[in-house]
Amino acid sequence: MSVLVTGGTGYIGSHTIVELLNAGEKVIIIDNFSNSKPEVLDKIKEITKKNVVFYKINYLDEKEMQKVFEENPDIEVVINFAGFKAVGESVQKPLEYYHNNVTGALILLQMMKKYHVKKFVFSSSATVYGEPEKIPLTEDCKVGGTTNPYGTSKLMIEQILQDLYHSDSSWDICILRYFNPVGSHESGLLGEEPQGIPNNLMPYIVRVASGTLKELSVFGNDYPTPDGTGVRDYIHVVDLAKGHLKAIEKLRKEEKGLYIYNLGTGTGYSVLDMVKAFERATNRKVPYKIVERRPGDIATCYADPTKAYEELGWRAEKTLEDMCQDAWRYIEKQTEK
Ligand code: UFG
């Protein structure tokens, strides 16, 4: 049996592929390198010494997708990482975002239905909670009130999955709501490589530390948080990747269902905590200045990850120091070249 992974050369996808291969899974990857590079496939091989089946296709291409399912009758489960993910860009390009993320998921699900593959793991996001009803966030907190098309596309797909399961309970679905993934594989071979100037905090910090960018802009220090800067639940990407293996294990069990899990550590750190932790872990300086709040940002967001622990037996194990050191190691390796 094999696991089909869309978006498998992206940041979270590639780390998950490594964990799947290390666990002895047979993997098929689909990607069109819209936000990743072919070299990632070589790195995966270098780390795991294992081969994957790879298709360079856009998951919106129904004919090509059909070919994948025809050629691989042993697909048992699909993990969907494919999708656009830049929050700011999604505000500028809503049609592109809805088309790529929502239509892509629909095509994938239709294909799965046609080929009787009914185990599905979906990459969702804590963004679906909008303004948090309470902190820490539990899976039963209200969702909605997303402030950008990226977040709304995740929410729409969650709704589609609910409706699908409601219509046919032979589906077996796991929705994983990621908090803030950071860091990279300890080999320094895989990591996060946003194109252009990064939007997210950790990629920005590492580029300031390496001298590529001058200083970090801290978006607001007047939030109702201990030091006034935004608080988030940063989780090591390898911990997050391992959560997917646990999700697959759950779907392989006898009973069918639609399950939702927060994948976070349960601890919130502020922007300034992150700057200090990074400086301590890497011995580099991260100059910063305080600027205006970023529109659409919330003050505090962190998970209650109890449900994932109780039902999946998963919890994050890596420390904030690991997250900072591993994020930095990747950048150092990149600049060595
Ligand atoms: N921040 C800065 N300066 C920067 C970048 C970020 O101060 O240059 C701050 C933000 O204001 C926020 C924190 O750092 O307080 C984290 O910001 P990120 O952009 O790294 O992450 P977000 O929490 O805003 O968003 C992330 C993902 C989204 C996802 C969301 C789910 O990027 O895809 O988490 O909660 F939807």
C-alpha cells in the first residue's frame, strides 16, 4: 500500500516524506515546484537512502491526476499539502487562491472517490479559529471570521470535508490544524525557503541573523501580552511531520470517522521571546525595531494539544532551542554552497 502526498516537496511536505520513508512507508509525491525546488527530492534521498515515486504535475490537472491513480492502484491514503499559503498574497489574488486551494482539493477528493481511496489527511491551520474564542484553543472552539482568502480557503475545505463525511461515512478523514511550524531537518538539508522577502517571523529572523536583511520589524508592542508583542505556538516542523504518521495510524484503525486535531506545543512565545531564544541558541545578533501592528494579526494564539496526545499518542518533543538551531543550520548550509 502507498501514501500519495500532494505538495510533497514543500516545507512541511518534504519533512513529512522523510518521516514516512523512515517509518518504512511507500510514498508517491505529486508536486509542480510552484514554491519548491527539484533538489528537494535529492535531499530526501540523501537523508533517507530511499526512493520515492515522483510526478511533476499540477494537482489541478485532472487528466494527469487520473493517470497517477491509474498507475498506482495501491494508493491507500492521501495527504494533501498542495496549496498556496502566503496570507498577504492571498488578499491580492483571491481567485487564484480559491481556485488553487479549494478547486485543487475538490479535484483530489473526486479522484479519490472514483478510485475508492477514502483515507484523507488534510493540512489545515489554526487560522480557521479566526479571533480565538479562548486560549488555549481546543478543537471544539468556534471557527470562522478568517481575515484573508488563504485562511478562508482552509475553512472552506474543512467544511467540504465535513459535508463529504456526512454524505458517506465510509470516508476516513483527519484534519490537522497546524500552529506555527518553524525549524528544519537536523541534517540542515531541508528547510523553509520562502521566495522573496519572508512574511513569517522565523524565516525573517534567520535572514537578519545572516545579514541578508538589515533588521526585524516587530509588528506592534501594544498587544495585551506579557511584553506587548504577539504570542504564537511555534512548533518544530519535524514534530509536526510526525503528527501525520500518527494521523495515518489512526485512519488505519477499524472505526471510520472525521477527526480534527490541533498540532501545536501548547506553549506560547512572544516575538521578543523568539528573538532572544534565537540569539541565545545561535550566538548571532538579531537587531529589531518596533513598528505598527500588521493588519489582521491577533494578539495571542496557542493550542491545547491534549486531544492529539490522548487520541493519537502524539506530542511535540523538540525545544525552542532545537527550533532555532535547526532553522539556523539550514541557512548556514545554504550559504556554505
Ligand atoms: N511578526 C513580526 N515581524 C515579522 C513577521 C512576523 O513581528 O516580520 C510577528 C507577527 O506579528 C506575529 C508573529 O510574529 O505576532 C508570527 O507571525 P507569522 O507571520 O510568522 O505567523 P502568523 O501567526 O501570523 O501566521 C501563521 C502562518 C499562517 C497561519 C497562521 C495560523 O503564517 O499561514 O500562522 O495561526 F494561518
